[in-house]
Amino acid sequence: MTRLLLCLLVALTLVACGTDAGDTGFTLDERDGATYAINSATTVWTPDDAPLQFELEQTFGVADAPEEAMLAGTSSVVVDDEGVVYLLDRGNHRLVAFNPDGTVRWSQGREGEGPGEFQNAFGLAPGPEGDLLVVNQSGQRWERWSFDGELLESYDASRIEGGGFFMNPIGFHNRQLVASSSARNGEPQRFMRVDLDALAVADTLFARPIGFELPEFFGYGGSTRLAGDRLWVADATSYILEEYTLNGQLVRQIERTDEDRLVPPGVYAGEQSARMSSFSRLSTPLRLDDHLLVHSYWPTNLTDPDAHVRRQARDQDVPEVTYDAALDLFTAEGQLRGRIHYEGMQTAAIGRPMTVGPDGKLYTTTTDPFPQVRRYAIHIE
């Protein structure tokens, strides 16, 4: 009897302390200077019963009038210390600033290739001087804009010495730009510091393979985010999030071993045409107080992305791809608390999480019921 009570006491202690991976679905391992957080079980919440709640405070963008506040597709969002929201309105070829109350502060730009004009602009990041860095002309031209809407400087990104294929600015640290180049022709995705004044790569931080093969015509760059002096990278085909120092040292990896629905891009390279399409995405984490928020989506009726794209390229009938999306909430150390699952949606009901402002609020983008940016206060139990 005494022995039985002792065994029960030990078992209860293991469950309470979380030392047994079989009981908790979570293990934390440290090796080679990095921490590996491995999650093997998921608690699924509905939006109403989740301990993570979103309180809508403000929208930026309108359905009809005033016309200057109407958006036609938002790709990037930056928020300054005063709560002013800066965004690229890709469909209207302009850079727009909204006051915290949702009114338009200023709007600059039009379609074209000249100074102050936009064509296939898709990236926006806080600059080194309290300004904005815009990725314009499909990445061929980078521009610095002031927070007052003035074009300060323009850079020919195609002339950056030592750069790679399709370089993409990620953010600034100590006034130096951190950027990545896409994987191509068997070469990995590279991360580097760029000296904009010299138009040259100052040094390469590290390289990371993408985990799948690409035809020579294509390049691919995974989801990345600069958070202070750390760089987050999301895997393309598995649920793995990696955190690096800017010296290229892996310091943390968060993995979900029970999630296998992410798929690589579908690729077709024929004699007459070539194309690539992405069907799933794992975002890099956003910090919410002492938690991490991760957004993802995946196809629910697609088993062979390459075959799907091949049929599209040959003008053959293909079924419409359907999607599910999720928001995953992790503790700061990487333990999954739970998931809000959105069936039949390619993004969360609150929109796609884009950034957390200096005010600690979450900013998302959505096209439903019309293109807009939303600001949410976050409540975590």
C-alpha cells in the first residue's frame, strides 16, 4: 500500500512539473548554444472560448468615402511611436499615412517609374533615421521616405555589390540594413548586412537551405522578421521557427511535430512556360507581452502542388483550392498553449497579423469586407 501511494505521488509530481514529454506534449532541449522547443500536442480553441481575445479599436481604410481613405490592397504596415500607421496601398500605387483615429494624415505617389512613383511596390520597413524604407519596382528600387511623406533618397538595388538574387530588406539594426537574398539554382537563402551608402554587402550573416528543389528559373525566400537584435526565419514546408543572432548563431528553434499540413510551392517548368505558386505559409512570431503569436494557413484539398500548377499551366481544369488558417499562441519559451482554428479561411477572422506597434497593439490587414488595416487590443488570460 505504501509503495502504491509512493508511485502515485511520483506520477502526479511528473504531471504537475511537466517533466514527461508524453504527459505534456512539450520538451525543451539545449545543445550547441541553442534551445529546442518541441511541441507534439495541440489544444484547439474556438474564437469565443480562447484565452486569447482581440478587441477591435480602430480601422484604417473605408468602403466608399472619403476617396483618399479607400484602399485597394495593403502589403506592409509600419506604426510609429505616436500610433501613426504607414502602409503601402499597392492597388492605388501610393504610400499612405493614417492618424491613430483612422483619418488620412497624408498620401503620396502614383503609378509610374519616376521619383515618387510606385510600380509593384511590396515592402515597407522602419528606416534608420526615423523614416521608412520602401521596396519598389519589384525589388529593383529601394527608397527612403520621411514620416512626413517626403522622398529622401533612392537606391538601385540591382547594383548592390555582393548581393544575390532578389534581395529583400528585412529591417535595420544599429543603422545597418539587414536583408536576404532568395534561394536559387541549388544555393541557399542568404542573410546579410547591406551598406546602402556604398551599395554593397558589408558581410554575410548566414545561409539557410529552403528544403526543396527549384528549377533554375525560380528563386524562393522564406518568411523573415527582425526583432531587435534577433532574426526570425520560418520554414517553408514544416512547422519550424528559428531565431538567430545577427552573427548567424541559432539560439532557439520552435517546432510542432504534430503539424504536417504545410506544403512546398507548386512548380512547373515546361518548354513554353514556367510558373510557381505558393499554397501555404507559416509566419514568423509576433511578440505579445510574454507570448508569441504565429499565423499560418494551408490547403485542405491539395495533395500534389506540382501537379496542380502543371495543370494550370496547360490550361486544364483544376479544382478551386480551399484553405484553413490558424493562430497559434506560444509562451515566450516556445510552449504551445493552444490554437484558434479557422475552417474554410486563408487568414484569421481578425485579418493577417502584420506587426505589433510600440503601443503593444496588434495591427492586421484584411480585404473582408473591404481592404483595411485593423488595430486590436490584446487580452491574454
